[in-house]
Amino acid sequence: MEAELKQLIVERLFLEITPEEIDTETALADYGVDSFLLQELVVGVEEQFGVRFKPKDMTMANLRSVAALRDCIGRLRATAKV
């Protein structure tokens, strides 16, 4: 899932780096991702991974890095199955 997220981040946000350059734990802000781009990323994640973010899920803790997004997607998928 991490590779897919990195690819999505680069393509959807038009970043001028390769997916391989994104460190899983590094804050997305370090790559120039601001709040506007995070909104676009959430839409892309919802489309690609079939999850839905609720307002309570839209926190910096959940959107901080690839690792945080991966974990959030896992929780959202688990909650959707209940």
C-alpha cells in the first residue's frame, strides 16, 4: 500500500520528485504538501482505496506522512467492514 500511496501523492499532487524519493515517515509538508494539496490527496485516497474520510478523520495525525495515511486507511477499511 505504501508504494501505491507514494505513486498517488506524486501523480495527484504533481510533485517534482519520484515516488521512491518519498520516505514513509517524513512529513508530507517537507515535500511541499500544504492543506490545499492534502484535500486533493484525500479525494485521491478515497477514490483509489475505496474509503471515506469523515471530518473527524481529517487530522494532521492521520495525514502527516505516508505511514500515517497507511494506518488511517487500514482503520477506515476495518471500520467499514464492521
